[in-house]
Amino acid sequence: PISVHAIADLAQAEQSEVVARAYVGEKLAFGPEYLIPKPFDPRLMMMIAPAVAQAAADSGVALRPIADMDAYRDRLQTFVYASGTTMKPIFDAARNAAKKRVAYAEGEEERVLRAAQIVVDEKIARPTLIGRPAIIAQRIEKFGLRLKEGVDYDVVNTDFDHRYRDFWQTYHRMTERKGVTVPIAKIELRRRLTLIGSMLLHKGEVDGLICGTWGHTAHHLQYIDQVIGRRAGVHTYACMNALLLPNRQLFVVDTHVNYDPTAEQLAEITIMAAEEILRFGLKPKAALLSHSNFGNSNQPSAVKMRQTLELLRVQAPWLEVDGEMHGDIALDGKARMALMPHSTLAGDANLLVMPNIDAANIAYNLLKTAAGGNIAIGPVLLGAGQPVHILTPSATVRRIVNMTALTVADANAAR
């Protein structure tokens, strides 16, 4: 009976992205034609197993009752979502603090709305959706979600908002010597969703910002740079992506921002990436990748990676790093030790620093598709002055949820 109730509850809940995508065009709402959940709904394990375990404990049947049901649910989540284990320290940090307000630039987007429902259910943050209130409410109903404006989420109305005048005037003062006139400032604050979100963050209306479910990174970054700017002491932005491969976790930089970074930029990017990896509870092991293997080429890109290593030795003596090296040598610590017995990097690298955006972006997308089952975390924007991340159009609902948790963790760390 307990499992029956759990199944009934799930049948009456909104559909997950996985089910909605598989049964596109079908109306999957509880009723005469839809009485039980679809068999591959990823939430089945997370709802039924805990319900049965709790009932067994309450009735005294369980010989080893589960003491911490929340921890049990977290463990089940690692089976359902491949990113669960990697993200656990981030979710813990996000939940164990005062609730933060996270703005979503594309607030009318289906994936964003589905992610917002999970964010609310898991008590990660309070969403602020940027868009037209009526359209948002209409789509929430269409997708069978339970979100209620003013209760679960807030809205910034792109048609009319009482903060509009203050926002465009502030934006104009920031950019009047960068070619932005009063008419342009007014128009931009009406139509550029990331600009609106950046201004909300700048004004303290929210604690973090998620954008990028459509468009290019550069399109969003220009507004973030104008309003939020770089962190004190930082000279460049970069994007880091995490790949969850069958037998390892890899972080790759810089996948989306710098076309051909200098050695100085790469050193700064490597340090920022390593610091972010520590937030995941992992020890960063950085490999500076190249077509050259420990000095067997003097082409400019190889020399650049050598110079990067010299800079890192001075700027980040705490970081375990070596290079320049081939990709296979980076991922095979034993092979590296056989080739270079005195390498300053022990074991397999988990942070791959690429010489340019072509290498980083191509390697990331190939690995994600061919070996990673299209499961990734990121992009993580490095170098911004406040918690903001730019996603990509391929971002799934779960990736949006993961990046929301990271944004909240960033906000908590910045207090």
C-alpha cells in the first residue's frame, strides 16, 4: 500500500523533463488516460524506495532501519543523476545557509520553469523569473507545475516594472563613455534579459544570476562585464566545464571565452579553476596540455604553456601542476612517471588547461558526447565580481538545477 500511495502521488505530480521529452505531443496529466507514472520516470526510485523504507521502519519490520532518511535520499539521487556525487558538497553548502534569491534571465523558458520547480522543492533558492507574468503563469499551468507567483517565485515584468527608470539611468551612467546613449540605455533595459538580470544583481535585488539557455556566451558576457565586472584583482574571465566520465571526473578550461589566451591569462585561469575545484571537495591536479610533450617542440603554443608553468610556480606554489604535455600523458599518471620521473604532477590529472578555445571546446564536446553520455556541469564562469553563470543552449533541467546550487554556494561564500 505504501508504494501504491507513492506511485499515485507521482502520477499526480508534474512530469519530469525526461518523460516530457520522450512523450512529446502527449498530454501527460493525471486523469482517465494517465493513472500511473511512465516506467522510466527518474523520480520513481527517489519517491518509492524512501516511502517503503520509512514504512518498514515505522512498522518495526525493518531489521536495520534507516536513521537518516535525507542522507538516504541523497544517496539514491546519485544513482538517478550521474552528477549527484560530484554536486553533493555544493548542494550541502547551498542548503545549509539562508535561502538565496537567484534570477533566471530566460524566465519563460520551459527548462528554466521545470528547474525552478525542483529548486523550490529542494529548498535551494527562491527563483526570480524575468519575463511576462501572464506567459510564465500560463506555461506553469501547461507543464503541470505547482509554482505560484509571490509564494514560490518572484517575477520581473519585462513589459513594465517599477524599477525600470532606476535601472536604465544606472546603466547609462555606467556606460555613457562607452557609446551607450540615453535612448540605447532605455531600449536595452527593455529587451536584454541578461542585462536586466545583471542590474538586479548589481542592485542587490537578487543574490545570483543564471542566464544563457539561448544565445552565445559573448552575447551574455558583454552585459555582465558592463554591470557586474570582474572580481577584484582578476584580469580575465573564463569558462570551466566538468565532465562526468565513467571512471573519472575532468574539468576543462577555457571552453567558451578566450580565443587564444596569453601565458599570463592561462596562469590566472588555472588558479581560478583550481580554486573552484576545491569547492567540489576535490584536490585539483592540473595538466597544461599541448601538442608538445615536455619540450619536444618549440612552436609558439608549446612555449606559451611552458611560460604558464613558470608563472604558476611563482603565483600558486600550492597547486600541483606540470606541463606542457600530451593529453594521454595527462590522464595516465603511470605513463607520465615512466616518461618524466621527476614530474611535479602525481597521478592522473583532473584539470585540463588547454592552449586555446579551439582545443578546449572541441575536446570538451567530443568527450561529453562520445564518453560522457552528454552529462556535464557548467559552464562555470570564472572571474566575475558576483555569483553569475552563463549556461549553453544544450543545458538540461538538471544542469540548470546544478548551476543554481553552485550559484547559491558562490553567494554564501561571498558573504
